[in-house]
Amino acid sequence: MEPSRARAVAFDVNETMFSLGALKGAFADVGLDVAQVPLWFARLLRDAFALTALGEYRPFAEIAAETLRDLDPGRVENAAVETVLATMRRLDPHPDVEPALRRLSDGGIPAITLTNGSVETTSALLERAGLAAHIAHVVSVDAVRRLKPAPEPYRHAAAVLGVPAGDLALVAAHPWDCAGARHAGLRAGWVRRGDARWPRVFPPPDATAATLPELVDALLAG
Amino acid sequence: MEPSRARAVAFDVNETMFSLGALKGAFADVGLDVAQVPLWFARLLRDAFALTALGEYRPFAEIAAETLRDLDPGRVENAAVETVLATMRRLDPHPDVEPALRRLSDGGIPAITLTNGSVETTSALLERAGLAAHIAHVVSVDAVRRLKPAPEPYRHAAAVLGVPAGDLALVAAHPWDCAGARHAGLRAGWVRRGDARWPRVFPPPDATAATLPELVDALLAG
């Protein structure tokens, strides 16, 4: 635990703020196996992290498209890829996002987003959900050409806000993201969605809660 | 393409030399959903690469155990984890492995293994399959405490053999592994198992073939 309280909060986007639930409908619409949504997302992250570990960078949407095509080699049409990627811009927010952002707004604490996705996709999600007014900056990994959980995106987010890394807390549903934030010097809060458990291979987060408002409270309490 | 021919060949182990097919039986034996084998392996690699991208290291078997437990949080018994991990030491070799190794032996070209798994697991697999005599070194990432596809394990393998990185070719069924090898200065050959396609986000390999003997021939032809 750090002695100081968080002075700004960065939200991961996919699964943390927005449910991937709509992807099931998109998979069904284009004739992909709905049961493969989790496999696709795991492989998307696998390849994104592999590129990051070996020292290269590609935009997240490109990796998403390629891992989709790998699900059924030679038989996934470009139109199917377009449909699934378009759905990533039309996900529904989890119901606990708005109250958490309102709590930060009321307390004068800046909230930003920090995702491996693009600024364009994130802005579209926030506008559609009516949450854009709560977000001070939509920060993109594209600016540093390194994907999370490498340290650069987290430090870039602190630089955009003009605060020391230790004053910024990342909030995420993914243990790997919390671990990356902590390794880069940020604080980290894990929102435990569903029955998820914390994998012991990652150093633990500073705070854990079942909902985002509780998590924000814990991070601001210091 | 490099001008020179490979003077030594490093084989990846899981899926490249040994089929993961036996894991289905292990999952069934312990009451896990057999359809989740690919999801588990994708998440195992996802978390392994996340740790590598953020700059940390854990033994592969530990990450394997934790991602197994995540498949059904709170309900995967330690005995089930033990059974699955034990199966990773009892996988069957693909039928094209022995002819490829024999071709290298006959040509006086050293063959080694380079895996994210442990020396103990790899040695057990090679002994059980009767392939150990063909392998000059069982190289472990544990020695450098970095997992593939970070550059350190590939360069370590060349150092163990006492050859320049560019004289060593990695052979793997995984595009991320081939990309890591090339990024570290090695040559890379991709064995295209089943109907796999090469994801365009990774720089292409030096050689591609449907079987290991053909791939070895292509890499030795330079």
C-alpha cells in the first residue's frame, strides 16, 4: 500500500467499463461460433502481448482482425471481420460505471480512459453511452506505440495528466493490467467482475472491489 | 532471407514437437470441459506474455496452474491441476519429429530444444518418446528468467551452442515464437500444423512447410 491517495483515476475500457456481451450477437450474425468469443479475446490479447514482449507494435484493431480470421482459417469473410470490429464500438457500459464517474466528478478528481484500443473507438463508446462529459482525456497507446501491460502507456497517461505516476490509479477488470500499472509505478484497483479470481502469478492490486464505485472509494481513501 | 544457411536448429516443444491432444483426456478425467483446452492454452500464453511484457517472470508451470484454476474459479481442485500438469510431461510426439531429428543427426547439425517449459518437463517428454539422443541441449528459459518471445531466451540458446544468433534457426508451430526468434536475430521456420494461417501482424518467417523434415531441409538449404 502507498501512503498517498490517488489524485486521478485511469479507467481501462473493454470489460472494465463496457461489457463484451454484444459480441455474442455479432458472432452469431456473421456465422461464427458464439462459444468462441472468449477464445478469440484471449488470443487477441495473447498476440498483442507477444508483440509487446518481443519489442514490436501493431494497432489493437489489426491484431483483433487477424485473430478473428484465425478462428476459421480461410473462411472468415472481410464483412464478418468488419461487423465484429464495428460491434467493439457499440458495447454497452456496465451499470456501475456512471455512478463511479459521477463520484469522481463530484469530488473534483480527474478521470481518464487508458485502453489498448484506439481513441476513435473509445470516443465512440463514451459518446454512445453518454459518459464522455465525465472523461478528461481519452489516452491512446498509439501515442507511445507500446501496448499495455508494458510500462510506457501507463507513464504516458500520468504525463498527459501532469501528475507523478504514483498519484494516478488504474482501474481494470484484468489482473494483467493492474500488474502492469503497478510495475510502472501507478496504483491499481481491480474490479472483480463475476466470479473472477486473482491469479497468484501477478503481484496483488492496491485495492479490490466488486463494483466500480466501491473501488473508487477505496482508491481515494488511500 | 539471410545469405547463410542455419548451422544449428532449436525446436520449440509444445505443439511443435508434441501434440497437446492428450490434454483432452486429462480435462475429461478431472471433470473440466474438454472444449476449454484451447481457451486454457491461449490464456496461459496470454498471462505468460503479459508478465514478460511488463518485465516480470514466473515459471511456466505456475502460470499454467493458475490459468487452469481460473477456468472454474473456486472449483478446480489441486488434484485436477496436478493431473493436467502431469499430462504435459506425457504428450505424444508428432510423427514428423523423429525423421526431422534424424536428418539433422545424419548431417552433423546440432539440434536443441528451446521451450518456455522447464528442463525437467522437456527431458521427460524426450525420454518417453525416445528422442533424447538426438537433442544436444535442453535449453530452459529459467536460466535467463525471461519467457519467449522476449529476445533473451533465443540469444541464450545461441550462446549455449557457441554460435552467432544468425547461425541458429528456431523451428516452431507458433507464429509469435518465430517472430520472437527473428527479432532476436535468429532465423525462423514455421511448421504449419493443420489449417493454421500466418497472422499478418507478425513479420514473416524465413521458411514455411507443412512438415518438420521439409522445414529442416528449407532452413539448411539457406
